[in-house]
Amino acid sequence: MSHPAEPAGKTSDALRVVVLAGGLTFERDVSLRSGRRVSAALRQAGADVDVLDTDADLLPALAAHPCDAMFIALHGASGEDGSLRSVLELAGIPYVGSDSVASRLAWDKPGAKARVSKAGIATPEWVALPHSTYRELGAGAVLDLILSRLGLPLMLKPAQGGSALGAVKVSTVEELPEAMIGAFAYADTVLIERFISGTEVAVSVIDRTEGPSALPPVEIVPQSGVFDYAARYTPGMTEYFTPARLDSAASARVAELALTVHSTLGLTGLSRTDAIVTADGEVYFLEVNVSPGMTETSMLPMSVAAAGLDLGAVLADLLRAVAHTVDRSDVRTLSRG
């Protein structure tokens, strides 16, 4: 594992951090961009940073050069579905963010919606449809039932996944079959929601040891009207307002919603909740992300800046909060088999 040259003034007791970025999901490019921004911010804050990918060299590298803590800048299944986090827990490697159990729940959009709905949080009416059911019962009959119950327009998205890959708004009956095929390309189950019009916001929550707090909400205004993959990661295709152009009451409600989602799902460290605020001020939960993007168009860094905070300092605080929580000799033992 290579070590970057120490910035001027760095001491030998600098925080030793590994940033995980890359992976083999559809979101690899986004993850690499997040990793570059996170590592640059942490180095600016005085940390000793290595950036590693998730491959067969990862555990041996961590055993040879143990870190104080790890920041997961992976997006998609490898960084968010709990599987990698389970391995890190087995290896005794402290990392920022939710544990494997909470991450697995948040990763499954229908499961997360069901859990927060039971906690009294409004969420658009929805149905989760596995591909096997869709095929065996007949696409036409199933789609007719969905349309009769949820109406149009609809929002389709893979039940598991991030970066809005496979997500599409359906406004007409004719668009629905093709949209289903597109969503099934990314997951075996599709989440079909009633489309709710309103102001789309992203609310980040961070816990720097004093308890979770909601950062200023980001209002999202995509040119296309839908915050899909292209709108998220192509500069200029979406306009952002931080803080969101909401009145004080609506701002308080979206902050409360994000904090409730964070606690209800057992999340820790950081999260980002996506929501819709209707014209009459009602707030609807859409989904939550345990590994928010950190690119130049990502919302969590925007919220950090709007709060008057330094991104590198915030990330370093999150890392210090989990550093030295386990015996790092566990990593060496595991990697030797």
C-alpha cells in the first residue's frame, strides 16, 4: 500500500485513513470521483490518506499498514448493501457510517419505506414487483392492476441501487412497459411509486459525537424535471439551492423527517434522506443513502458548506469518532487466514 508524501507540518501522529473507492458496480465512476474529493479534503485537514479499491489485495494491505479508521466512498451494492461492511466488522476495521445490519435495511428501498411508514412517516403509495411475479402472472394484467391502484404519473426505480440508475418517471400508459424493462435491467425487483409533485430536497445527517444533526436541506431542480443519473452527475443539468427555498416550518419538518429516518433505521455517522415537499407543505420520504455521494455535484458537501463547516474537518471528526474502537491486530490475524 503506497503512502503519499506528508504535507508540510504534518506530525507522525496524524490520523491514518484509508478511503475505499471504486468497486465493480455500475457506480464505479461516481465512487472514484467521491474518493478523490474525500481524500483531497482529508489531506487538506492534515490526515495521512491512502485510497484503496475493493479487490483481493485489500485485506493484506490493511494488515500490513493498519489504519486508524476507514471512510467508505463506495456507491452501489458493494458500499451500501452491508456485505463489505460485514467483512470489515469481521476484520475489526473501524469505519465511518452505519453498520452492516442497518445498511442492509436502508439499501432495500421497499423494506426501508415499510419501516419508516410504520414509524408514522409519510411516503408515496407503492408496490414492489419482482421480475418473476411480473413474468409469471402476465405483464399486461399486473400493469393494469398497478395503474388502477396507483394511477399516473408513476415513478419507477430498482428496489435496490443508487445514483438513480434505472429510475424513470412514467406519464403515459404506453411508456410503462419499456420503463419496467429498463428498471429490471438493474435489479430483480422494481419499486413502483405514485409520483408526488413538489419540491425535491436532500437532507444530510451527520453525527460528530454530540448526536445526529440535520444539515441545511438542498433543493434540487433538474432541467428535465426528473433527478435521474444524468441530472445528478452532469454539471449544469440540475440547479441546486442550499439552503432549500422553503419556509421555516417546512425546513423544520424536512429536518425532523431526516433525523427520524436516521434513528428509525438505526443509522450512524452520516446519511442522506431524499424527500418531496408538496405545495401544501406535506413532506414525503423517498429513500435514504448510507454512503452519500461526495462529488462536485453531490448534496452532502453542499450542505456542509451551507452550514459554514469545512468538509475535511467534518470528515476527520467522523473518522476520529470511530478510530481506535477495536484492536487492529485483528486485521493482521484475519488476513493471515
